[in-house]
Amino acid sequence: MTSFDVELTVNGVPRRGSVEARRTLADFLREDLGLTGTHLGCEHGVCGACTVLVDGEPARSCLMLAVQARGADVRTVEGLAPDGEMNRLQEAMWDSHGFQCGFCTPGFLMQITALLAESPEPTEAEVREALSGNICRCTGYESIVNGVLLAADAAISHE
Amino acid sequence: MQHIAERYTGASVRRSEDPRILTGSGRYVDDVRLPGMLHAAFVRSPVAHARITRIDVRAAAEAPGVVLVLTGEELERSLVPGPGIAAMFSRGAPVPAFTTLASDKVRVVGDPVVLVVAESRYLAEDACELVEVDYEELPAVMTPQAARDPASPAIFEDLAGNVLMHSPVAVFGDVDGAFARADRVVRADLRQHRHQNAPMECRGVVCSFDPESGELTVHSATQGVHIVRTTLSTALGLPPEKVRVLAGDIGGSFGLKLGAYREDVACAAASRQLGRPVRWMEDRLENLTFSGQAREESFEVEAAITNEGEILGLRVKMTIDTGAYPGMGTMLPELVKTMIPGPYKIGALSFEWTAVVTNKASYVAYRGPWASETWVRERMVDLVAMELGMEPIQVRLRNVATRETPPRRMVTGRSLAGVTAKESLEAIASTVDLPSFRRLQAGAREHGRYLGFGVATYIEPAPGPLEGKGGGGIMGPEQIRLRLAEDGTVTLFTSQMPHGQSHQTTFAQIAADEFGVPIEQVRVVVGDSDLVPMGFGTGGSRAATMAGGASLHGARALKARVKEIASHLFEAGAEDIELSGGSVAVRGVPASAMSLAELARAARAPGRLPPSLAGDVEVTAAFDGGEGGWSGGSHAAIVEVDVETGQVRVERYVVAEDCGTLINPAIVEGQVRGGVAQGIGAVLLERSVYDEETGQYLSSTFMDYVLATACEIPRIEIEHLETVPLDADVNFRGVGEGGMIIAPPTLCNAIEDALSPFSARVLEQHLPPARILELIGAIPAG
């Protein structure tokens, strides 16, 4: 099968590879670049575990081909704490007991990163709406929502 | 941020799992990379029930990158025949013969038929497309009614028909007398639909056989490494000590990932044949279609009651649809039987059950596997209240056993020591002001808005009162090993295999308190069958009591050992040794202080200690559950039903739970909320649907098997009761399953209450909008 060259930036680092046209961005990140922080939960675009940022926008890396990310600036969960220090969102999730098994976590963190970039002080309803494309099977979401609100320095309202 | 606490136990200590999970550096089975690793994919049956008449793998074997293609017949030659893990859970039911890969027949859509191993998953799947299998289709047996029909085609030729087992009628108390005394009898046929565990991580395994040493190393997503070791070593005919099972982070399970599955056995055999690592990661289609399903049970129930609302007795007939291959389906009815009286004074019970085989995915454990006892009982209590025009919470308060008055046992024999159903119901009543809700509800109805209130109560044997007998409940005692490492840290080896439960935090809290070191100095090791003690693993809500208790007693034993060593080193009495702040000293002689690291090194130094103490500072301990105790509580929901659309909105959800002493409140609350969310999803969204004609599975994506999102799950208010310590030391009780046990009846009760103006009776657990519209008569029942 024909291979195509791909050059892109991942977490600020220029990366290149040679991939088949059918190779998903998720497999390229996980298998070819060894960035296993991005997880595959359904491989049909519903669960959101594989969400990464492509040029700042959340994207399902299971539904996107690696060749479609040519020239793009991709951010994954590994890029949130590059020097080993957790960022504010990660700290807030730690404080909020945000997650349990951790499998959906990378997708949520990237989705929330995009949300907070666009809307630094979201309401709880806005947070829930923004997270409605990510499935967590463990937590019932309240702790995740609390983590987002804490990260945004929003007061936690029980409304 | 550092949490400073007098004691870690009882504080919402931040999780030690989180630094890796939040940074993408967790290691799940799909992240395992071994040199020379190959990738497996399975050709699976596209039909529910058929004979295999021909398999042609020639084209697949020659496809690019393909290393091995195995049919069922070929694979079987390298295996030891036997029922595998099925035997463990069958509990006396007949276990039919079948091969690891289907060879003569397929019995469910998704049944694995051919294994393809290739250089990449892409190439393995390409080659699967080239495998030709001819099927001679047989009628699919898709319902218990069909399975009971003696004319239905036998799914397993060596079983006498498709009824797997029919129990004798078990009678507790004077059932006939109770029904003779009754003022009324309330009857209902109740049914639970087929749920899915649907962990976010599918199943997966990496098997690596070393031809030099003859050892098999298995990386598995599992709830317990030793069951995987046992099942694989048995199937492959390897001595158990030649099989090492490793598990890293696990992306949820909820009962699904117990033991080695047929795919795991096939991959292990392929790795042995090839001498190379073989990896299989289930995809979501395989997971939803084939991995396992749960809960499909139906009940015929009669309740003998008085006009005052006393429940005198129950007659129950249960039918369980175990699906195709043996799973947990014949183990559960006996648990349901024992637990169905719950915390109530019900004085008489007759119970019989039937398990049938159908062409559906196998029945597996799912969070509170016996939960139908609670759903059925709590539904019946509300139907009794409806019959009598009473407030459902009053019927409950009238019938629940209290600690002050007899009986002290369920009619089925289990002790009710420490049961706090009354307390949790009263807590709910005071949190939700019911009289004012009833006024609000009446007012809303006048404006065409339908609000409902539902309450339900449960107890869970996690592990239940042990009445001085110990034994640890049905899964036995829990072992633990603790070692003082040479850097002064306490390393705790547990057979628990957390998959979201945060055991690496909670056991460390307990051990740090008991041993007397900062929590950062306790390391919890899981997931290596060569290192951790033999045990069942994580399940049955047993970790809190059993492994929490083992952590406490193990830390106590390690402390005693350290003091004994110190007494030799210091030439002082052990009772004069103090251990605090990471060092030991002779009481009153601060200058004698020696760090734990120094002590561990001294113990290993030649000649410093008598042989009985020299070497690693290590202890093993086993905990039998002590006095045990119930976990339980009451939940309440307030819902609004939109009678135009059939949509149900959960407006408020209130929990009063009692899991004894809290180890980590935030973790307990996470378990409760997660369970409730699954229960809400099960009632409003999730359902495994089969085409009853063809046996095709129709819920094979997350667009069809719909999981709840942050928009459907409300905030959940939780009150903790820590009522009755039964044991001198260990009163932590399991809380992992409770939310999923009690949320479905809570929600069903609330929905029925909301629909009371339509005289709707809720007899099934799945209530999506279309069913709501049927219940109120807006559309014809279909």
C-alpha cells in the first residue's frame, strides 16, 4: 500500500512519519510516535477518549487520518505537563478527585482545555454542554464538572 | 497542595494514581509494546446460530504480513480440553462442551471462529476479510419463552434442551400461612432488560511465550491476575508457576474483566506456537456484541399483605437468560434468593428459578450482579403502596427491620446485625420534605406538569455480618504482604486489582495510619502474579472490608516486627520501642532514634540479628473479614416526566448511604455517584436489543447502546451514615456496587409516581421516551 509523508507539530515538537493513507491520527500518535496518553474507547467517534487538539480545536483522532493532520499543530495530553509539573487544570482535577479509572481522562482534559481557552469562566450548564460529547463510565461527571469549575476559579454552585 | 491530617483514614486524601493518569503516563494494556510483538484479530460469526460447514483460510494465510491463521480445530490441538473459567461460576449447573474458537457451531453473533495473527492490526483485519466460512443457519433462540419450548433447536447438543437448570422450590417460613392470613395479594410480572458493562477500555491482552524458559508472560486488563493465571495455565497445560500475569492501569470493568476469556486463551496459544508476543485489543463492536451482557431476568411475584401495609410473605419465580456460553447466569439466582428479603421483616418466602440458554452474548457479572433482588423487592413495595393508597416510604418504614426489635435475621437466614435501613429512610425523609413535595406535585399537575418522587432501600453483603465465623464471605479471606524497603518505605502487595477504585490511595491511607509513616512512604503494589499474594482480585465490593482490613492488620504486624527488630538492635524491650515519624527509638531516649531505612538495612546486614529476624523486613497477613457488616442505604429521586415527549428529567437525587467507616469520603462519593449514573443510564438510555427473528445484535455502537453524558446526570446529594461498628478494628464496607443496585428501582419508583394520574404501573426497568408514551396511553403499546 502506498505510503505518504506526514510532517506536523505535536506538543510543540516537529515530527514526521510515513504512513498509509488509512492510518488514523490516533494510531499515528500512539503507535508511530509512542504517545500512548491518547486513548481509544470506541473508534467510531462517540466516546471522546481520543480527543486531541488540532490547531486548537478538539478533534476525534480515531476519525481523523494522519495524512489529514499534515502541517497541523497537534496537542495531546502529554503536552499539558511538558516539564512534569501539572498545569492548573490537572491540579484542579487532582484536587476534585475528577477521574477514577483514567481511561476517558485524556479526551476530557483536551476537550476542557479547548473550552477554557474559548470560555475562561464557564457556567456549570456551559461546562456540561461542552462535555456532552465525552463519555465517562466511572464518575457520574460531577467530580469532572467540579474540576473544570475549580480550574476556572468559578465558585461551585449547587444550582 | 499537601493535605495534612491527624489521620489519613477518613480524609479525602488526593489520589496517588492521579499524577500518572492526569498526565497521560498511565500504562494500560493497549500501551504495552514488546519487541517482535504481533497483532491478533478474529473472524467472528455474522449469524446467531448455525453449523459451520466449511472454513477456507488459504487466502488469508498468504495475505501480506500474516504470520498465523488458526481455526478452532487447529487451536484445540494445542489446548487441554475443559470448560475454562465457566466451571468456576457455574455452581452445579451442567457445563456444555465447546471449543475455544467455534469449530462445529456458532452460537451467537460475534462468536470467534478464526484467529489471524499479523504484523499489524490493520493487516490482521485485512486478512480476516479473506477468510471464507460457510454457515448452515439454524433458527435463533432469542427469548426465554423460545428456550423453554422443547421444540427449540438445541444450542448445545450435550444439554437436554435449552433449559440449563431449574431449581427446586425453596421455602422459608410459613408461606402458605402468610398467604392464607393476607388481606390481599399483589401480583406482578417484572422484567429487567439486558445491560452492558461497557467499560471505556475494552478487553485486551498481550501474551508473550519464551521458548527458552517455557514461561508465558501475560499482560492483561483484568480484575484479578491470579484467576487469569489459573485459567490460562489450565487451558494451555502449563504449570501455574510458568505463567506470570501482569496488569497495569485498567480502564474500568464493572465485572466484565474476570479471568481469561476465549480470545485470551487463543492469543496465549498462538504466542506459544510462534514464540513471539501476540497482542489483542478488543474493539467496541466486538465488545458490545460479544464480550458479555448482564441483568436480563424476569420475575413472577406475589406479595401477601395486610390492609395496614404489612408484607407477610413473597412467592417468587425467577427466569434468567444466560445467553449462549456459560457465564455467571447460574450462580446468581441463589444470591438473589438469599438477598431478596433485604432489610425487611418479610416472614415467608418461596423462591424457584430457571436458567435458559439463548443465542445472545453470555451473561457476565455487572456491578452488583444480584441487583434484581433489590429492583424486584423495591418495585413490589411501591406496588403494595399503590394498592393500599399509602405513601411508599411509610410502607418501607413499617416493614424494615430495626436494630431495636426482632427479627434479627432475614427469613432466608442472614443476620441483620447493624442494619440501618430505618435510619437511612429517615435521613431521606428529613432531606426531602415530602409533604411539601406532595403539595408542589399537586400544583404542578394542575398545570400539566408531572413530577414524581421515588425512594428505595437496599443492603449489600460487603461482606455482611460474619457472626464471629470470619471466613471473609463467599470469596474467602484476603491475604496481604508488607515489606519495609531499604529506603524506609512500606511496600504493600495486594491481590486487589483496582480499575478505578483508587486502592493505591485507600490502602496506603490505612497502612500509613496503622504503621505510623507519612502516606508518601507507603507504596501499594498490584498486578503481578509473581509478587502479589494469591487472591480473587477486585470484585463483589470486598476490597474495603477485606483488603482494607488486611492492610490494617498487615501494617500492625509489620510494626510489631519492626519493634522486635529494634528491640534486638537497641537491646531494649519491644514494649519500650516507639515508632513515629519514620523512625524508631527507645522510649524516652531520643538520641537512640534510628530511621526506618537504617533499620531495614541493619536487618539485612550479616550477623546483626538472630536468623529468625535477619533479612528482609517482611510480614504476611490474612484477614477473614472480622465481624463484617452490611453496606447499604436509601436513595430518593425527584423526576419530571414530559408527557408530550416522554422525556424524563432527574431534577434531584438524594443519597443516604452507610458503608461504615469512610476511608476516603471523596472516593466513596465517586463510587456512589458513578453507580447512580449507571443506574440512571440503565433505566433511561441503555439497552441491548436483538432482532428476535434473526438474532442480529442491534446495539453494537455507542450510537445505539447509549451511555449517559454530563447532560443527563444531575448533581447527587450524599449524606453519610456511619452507624454501627461491629468489629473492633475494621468497619470499612464496600461501596462500589451500591449505587448501581439501588438507582434503578429509585428511578422507576419516581417515574411511576409521576405517572400516577395515568394509573401507569411500571413493570419493566427500561423506560425510554417511547415506553413512557405507551405507559400513559399516548401511543399504542408495541
